[in-house]
Amino acid sequence: MKVAVLGASSKPDRYSNKAIRLLLDAVEERDPIKLVISDVNMPEIDGIDLARKVTSKKLLAGTSIIMLTSGARPDDTTTLRAIGVEYHLMKPIKQSELFSAMVKSLGKHEETVIDTTGSAPRAQTRALKI
């Protein structure tokens, strides 16, 4: 399982560019990161802008986004849906809510491989990289 934690920097664009570069590098290494969990209200950068950058990259089309927020801005839900964010969760978040959103987001990436070696067909799933 691949996990990357990015901290805030003194230059907001540097943070979002680092995140995008990390995601693109993982795709190039054939080990894509399938899920991004971000906060809407981060110091120095807007999570919505980060989500826009992720969803605008064709190579990241398979990346799901879960957005967290502590403040309900009226237009956030509409904006996030329009740019392709699947889940928008209000803090405090129950562990079960986050887990459910993660499972549903990652479930769409499950690949089924059929064994054709002559034995009885059985489905196998590949591990997902987070």
C-alpha cells in the first residue's frame, strides 16, 4: 500500500504541485495512487483548487478524491461534484463514514483477473495502492 503525506509549505502552489507530481510519478511507475483525501480548508491552499488540478490531468483519471471540511460553504458541494470529487465529508467525521467512503471509492478500481490455466475459473483481485 502506497501512502504519501504532504505537509503545508510556505508557498501554496508548491504544495499542490508537489502533490500532482507525486501522483503523476506514481502513474509513470505503474503503481498509481488511487485515492486522495484532502481538506477543503488548508492553510495557504484551497483543497478545491487541488482537486481541480487532479481532475484536470488525463493521466489521473483513475484517481478518486475524498474531500473533508469543517465549515459548510453553500457552494462547495455543487463545485466538488462538478469537478469530480466523489465524497465531501463534514468534520468531525466518524471513522465508519470515512472507511465507507474509502471502500466505495476504491471499490470502483478493483480489477478482476480470470485464471485461464485450465483449472476452475476463479476471480482474483489486485491489491490497491493508496
